[in-house]
Amino acid sequence: MNSETTDCIRAELVRAARDLGAPPAIDPVLERPRDPAHGEWATNLAMTLARPLQRKPREIAQQLVERLDVTSCGVTHVEIAGPGFINFRLDPAHTARGLAVILRAGERYGHSEEGAGRQVNIEFVSANPTGPLHVGHGRQAALGDAIASLLEATGWTVSREFYYNDAGVQITNLALSVIARMRELAGEPADIPEGGYHGEYIREIAERFVATRGGHARAVLASGDVGSGGALFEEIRRFAVAELRAEQDRDLQAFGVRFDTYFLESSLYTDGRVDDTVRALGATGRTYEHEGALWLRTTEFSDDKDRVMRKRDGTYTYFVPDVAYHVTKWDRGFHRAINVQGADHHSTVTRVRAGLQALDMDIPPRYPEYVLHQMVTVMRAGEEVKISKRAGSYVTVRDLVDWVGRDAVRYFFLMRRGDSQLVFDVDLARTQSEENPVYYIQMAHARMSGIFRVGGIDPASIDPGTSVDTLVEPEEQALIKRLLDFPAIISGAAEALEPQRVATYLHDTAGEVHLWYHKHHVLNEPAPIMNARLVLARAAQIVLRNGLAILGITAPERM
RNA sequence: GCGCCAGUAGCUCAGGUGGAUAGAGCAACAGCCUUCUAAGCUGUGGGUCGGAGGUUCGAGUCCUCCCUGGCGCGCCA
């Protein structure tokens, strides 16, 4: 097994280094040399010991090598190179035997128990029900869902959460916008309020509401009080929120994302959580009245200015329910919480954390964690599509899925780091669908599956104990090493909360798979070779499938 | 003005938490289908890693300053 090999070499390095009088706390780093000619593993230990031992790196390397006994680790050659690297070359057969681990683990290969079952809450999308999900939400959905899967794969108990405002000013504006469209249907001028919503979907909601009443718009409007807070107004508000929530759910379903919890902001008011939070903050003595408003000294917690909690008009700023909401996460047992949001929300990071710190609840200072992604710009017909709720100009998540398919949308959103800006060229993604990188990866998987299909062999029946000592071709060795790196990739991506590492890894791995497939035949080869290659094909299939699963992308058997 | 993020090949971007000669796809050019899928493979060309200093055995990666772009900076959410 891969980690057995590295652990073995590492232990020997530690022993040898202590022999040389190195400080007891050494943790040698083993890494894959960029150039395969340098062997399977390399360490820079001699260079890092140069300072404490007051000797030249190459001299230390020489003395380390003289003391090493790594033949039992599968190492056949040890050499010193460059400024003092120690390179290890493994017995190819020993390397190939690592494939057995992949076959035995199957769909759990790459998974680990690092999280030890601890609970983590991942909040993402969290769109207010005032319109359809746009491309920014799409990026968040892809990112959040992949991060959730990464943490699940590394042993965390994950809860996916969607938080939404169902009662604030924006929702009032939503209801007023619908009412304005109803007036328009009644032949009056549509008087959309300041901060209202202009999109076509508002008109459709107005039409549907009128239809549920079975009358004319004019008659429906006359049937009750449509002033803010009136009975009919409330009914329209609830109707509009329900319609838009249902539409968002359809979008998410089309994208293949499921949430465990939908958390309503309004519940924080109705169950008294907001008032409790205000009281608790007041009790710490960190609040004060100024110009008729209630403030919190967030500057005590590295905010650049104090924040208003209660406005002069007596209502709370969004900051208060935000803090109350995160207290519920903590109280619900999530001692780790991750928020996936657009970078335009970055100013809330310090504020929310400061609010939580001010409560003296022993919540860690960096709770919650944030994954902020940069904006998505959509290019269409050669020009940028401005996304504006006001103007109702939209590219929705569903549009993207319809145009290029769920798998491609997910991959495009995940193939690059969240903190770089993303240009989603719709026309390109559409016309390019045949040479899309996601197909390149899926094709590699389909080809592995094809070997078993054509051979009439059940892939699950491959015996992990099959001899693989014949897998010594360069393409085979390169592919095997890559497949054995998979657990480390997953672990690193989960720790860094960076799914794009998996995407990059899968693309590179697919390249190795295609190359091997092209150069070496599996079926109808002499039995020892065919059987060994079937093990490799099975291992590649497992890794590609497991990796794609984490990204939320399907692994087709044929294409 | 202040804060956060970015700047790497013609284009779009990778470059574990400092390592050896900075990579991939697309685009361009030249090849490869009797054999498990040519949605693939092979080869060629292409770089002042935005700029300048610094840290050290070693910097695309860390620090400082500057330039450019995006996003924030409200008793809006």
C-alpha cells in the first residue's frame, strides 16, 4: 500500500537522522519528484537538517543514506541528487501490488476516517426567494455540494443547509412587485416600487395568483386589503414565496443538489432567538446607545467599526439574525460550520465572527469558516450578460443545465479555484460540448468499463490477489502511481476545501488512462498479462468513478 | 482613501502547506483508425510566472512596496 511504503521509508529516515544527532522532532517529507527519472519518492530531509547540524546538505545526505535500510519498504535504489535530495526508486512489482488495496476498498477507495464522524454544517446557495437561481448560485451549488462530498469522504458527518430570508424588506418588495403586476393585468399602470423586482417571472406569478382565484385581476385586487400587512397582501406574499421556493427547488433538482435543512430566517424571530441574542449581547456590556440606535462594539474583535444592531426605527439590522442564526448552528451541535458564499459577502465574515465572539460562548474565533468564490460573468453571443434582478435579465442555473448538461456545468464550476473569477462562455460551452474536458474524463471511465463489457467479465469479480508483477511498462507504472495518489488528493482537497484539486487530478489521470489504453491491449493477451491488466483497468475504473462521484458527476459505462 | 481576491503560453486555466528543467486543455501545424470506443493517441512551436526589492541552501509559492482588474466599505440584505 502506498502509505505503508511512505511510512516505512519515513520511519527509516527518522531513525537514521537521530543517529546523526538530529533534533528528535523531525517529520521527513516525502514527495513525488516532478521528473519520474528521479524515482518514485524523494525527500529534502538532508537540506532541512543542514542548518541544525551545521553541515553541508550533500554530506548529510551521504551519511543518511549509509544508515538507511529500506529494502523491506520495497526500495531498490537510493541516490543523492541535486543540492541534496535523496531519491528512492521502488521495485515495480512492489508498486503494482498496491493495486490490490484499490480493488479491496472499491467504492470506498480514497475515503478516510479523518473526520471521525464529527458533525459539520455546510451552508450554501441560501438564495432569497425573490427570483430564480442565477449562475452565481450555480457556482455555489457546485462548490458547496462538492465540499460536502469531500468532507463526507473523509469521515465527517455532513449536513447541507439552505438559509433563506422569508420575511424581510426584500420579501415585502417581492409582494409589492407582484401586486403591481396584478394592477397591470387589471389595466392599470404597473407601479413597481423602489427596490422591487422587474423580471418576467413576477408577471407569471401574478397571473398564477389571479388564476387560483378564478376571477379577473381587478376583482381579485378588490377582494381584500393589499396594503402592506393587509390580509390579501399577506396571502400574496406567501404565494409568491412558495412559488419561487418551488422554482428554486426545481432548479436545484435539475442540478442534482439536495439539502438536509432549509432554515427560515423568520423562525429566528418567532422563536425568540433574535431577542435572546440581543439580550445576551447586552449582558456582556458591549452594547451602547448612540443617536437613537443600539450598537455593538465589534471593534473589540478586529472589526474596523462598530455595528448597529437595532436601527432608530426599532427594527434590527440583518447582522443580528445572522449572529442568532450562527448561534443555532453551534447549539445544534455543529462545532464546525462552513459557509459558501459569493465574495461580495466578504464584509460579513469579520462581523459575524465578531458577533459570536462578543457572546463569550467559547466559540472559536474562526467560526464559521468561509469559502468565498469570485463572481461569474456570463458571455453570450460574444458579449457579457449583465445579471440584474431589477432588470430581470438572467441566466439561470436551469438555463445552463439545459444548454450544456448537468455534468458539464458542474465540472466547469469546479475545475478552477473558487477565488479566481470565472468567465462562463455559454456559446463556447455549448458548441464545445464534444471536446469538453468532462467528457474526456467520462470517456476514460467508459473505456475501462468497455473492456469488461466486451470481455464479458464482471468487473466486481476481479480478484485483488491476482499477480500484477507483469505491470512494468512505463505507462502502467505511471498510471499505477497516480491511482495510488488518489487518497492523498482527496485528503488534501478536503482539508483545503478545494474541489478543483480533484478535478485537476481526474483530468490528469484520464490522460494517463487514455495513453495506457492506446498503447497496451488488455483482452486476448497471454493470461498472466491480461489478468494483471484487468486489475489495472478495474483500479482505474474505481478511481475515476469515486472521484467523479465526489464532484457530483456521473460515470457512464458507455458513451 | 481603506479592506478582501486575483494577475502564469495567443486564449481559458492548473501549479498539496517553499524544492530539481513551470504544466494541461483550447487554438496552430504535422502524423495515427483490420485490433477492448478516433469523444482517443503521438509529435512540433509557444513563458521576463504583472513590476521592483527582500527572506534562504532554494521563491510562481512567503514578506514589503508599486501597477492593473474584480468585489466590498449603509441605521440595505
